[in-house]
Amino acid sequence: MDSKDYWAIAEHDIEIQNPVTDRKLRLLDDYCDIRDGLKVLDAGCGKAWVMLQWAERLAIQGTGLELNPHFLEQARRKSAERGLSEKLTFIDGPAQDFSPEPASYDIVMCLGASFALGSFAQAVDWMAAAAKPGGTLVIGDLTLKHHAPISRPDLHLPDDARDTIGVIERHGAEVSALISASDADFERYVSHHRHAVLRWARENPDHPEHANVLEQSRIDWTFYLKTIRPYLGWTIFVARRDG
């Protein structure tokens, strides 16, 4: 099964497609100084929960980039249902294919989708180039929480929060705030995936991709239990571009 179809199954039940709560995401209102008139770019916007919330309350102009057509359809439908189509534009395709006008956005976001822009450092570089001087970068990703007790080169663990801040600041943006997922946040998020896939499998026993979907879910679930749960967290970094 195509990975986009798999994730449409796994994330069927959730609107916030990251391991954080709506309450934590609302902290971005303050940390990003959200207000009327801002231009927002969201790379890998998914179902666009954050931009939809902002556009409902404020006169922003938002652009969402999303590769998964299932998520894009939901973002467009919710935008239309809420009367936000004149405020929000959604673009189908790889984020790297989109060429933002340099230094033109007040807020540039990438929550859990840095891979869509290459490495984490490449994502920060792309975002910083699109942000206005003094603009805000919002990037969420896995971070190392605990080192393995023995050397485990097979784990390919990410940087911890301190080193990640160093990457961002070397790209000309000063980190001003952090929002971190709790263990319970991550467990809820991954459990929604597992629950949705197992339900789909029960309801679609004769689907030609039945075994493949279950196997992918098993791999993801095992990775969470063996690697994420003991060693990793997930952190949103909010930073101001120099200037």
C-alpha cells in the first residue's frame, strides 16, 4: 500500500497529527504573536489544524503545502465549511517543489514534516529563507530525551533539544520558546494510530493490502515501544529570524 494511503488509515481519527494537545498548540498564539494581517506558510500542513484555528479568529493569509491527497481533501473541505477559503490556500505536491518568495512570510511552520524538506538542517534553511527578517519559524520534530545505556548505532537517534537549538541558531534564528510532548501525549498519539489500523483490518479482512497494512502498523508500534518510548520526545521550537 502507498504510504499516503496507510497514513490516511492510521490518522483517520485525529485532527491534530502530532503528539501534542490542542491546549499546547494554542501556546503558539502567544509565542508567534499571532494577529490580523500575517502571512503564514505551513510545510507539510496535513489537515491544517493550526491554520484553521487561526483563520477562524483572525484575518490571516495562510498557505499549506501537503503531499497526501487524503489530508489535503480534509483541509480544503473544513476550510470551505468554515467559510475560510479566501484566507487559506492549499497546494498539492512535494514541499520542496514549492518556491516561496524569499523573506515574504511572517510565520513559517513545519510540524512533524521536516523530512519533506530534506534533513532537519535543510528544513530550517528553507524556512529561514522564506521568513521575513524578524519573522517566526515554528518547527516540530523528534528529539533525544535519554541516551541509550550502551552504544546503539542502529537506532539513528536524533539530536537532543540543546543541540537542535544550536542547528536552528546557526541558521540565523534565535529560539525563544519550546513546547514539548509529554509521554502521555506521545502514547495517545501512537495509540490512535494502532487502534485505527486494527479497526480497519477487522472491517476490511479481504483487502488486498490487509497483511501489508498490519505489518507496517506492527513495525511502527514496535519502534514506538523500543525506541521512542524509552529514548525520544517531540518538541516544537519557536524561533525569530535575525533582523
